[in-house]
Amino acid sequence: MADPKTPRPADVEFDNDYYTNPKYAGTIWYIADHLKDPSKPIIPLALVQPQRRQLDAEFIDGIADARNHGDKRPQDRVRHGHR
């Protein structure tokens, strides 16, 4: 492909029934590892194990208290995510 930013032509049609195996219709796939390294498999998202939390809430609380940070929103986001 000469220019990866070239938009797809408006007349290209994708026949989902032709390209999709009915056995897998409705399955959400995880392909990030495969895109980085094609030797890794493409797997159904339902089989992906959840990752451990990346941020330790107690550590963030300690930093906020040490800096006398009055805004509690960052601490809340670390504990409960975006609500």
C-alpha cells in the first residue's frame, strides 16, 4: 500500500456472510498480541485472562497525603475507575 492514510473507496462492499464463519459470528476477538507478533494467536476476548491492577491505590493515597493534595478525584479514579 503506497499511502496507509488513503481512505477506503466508498464503493467497496464487505459481504459479512461470505467472509464470516457462522460458528464464530458474534465473537469478539483479541488481536493486539498478534498484530505485534504474527506468531501469536488471535483468540476470543472471552478467553483473555484479566490483568492485575496497574496502579496501587494505597501508594497513590500515600503520595497524595504527602503532597497535601486536596483534590480527591485522582485517588477516586485509581480505586473505582471512571464513573
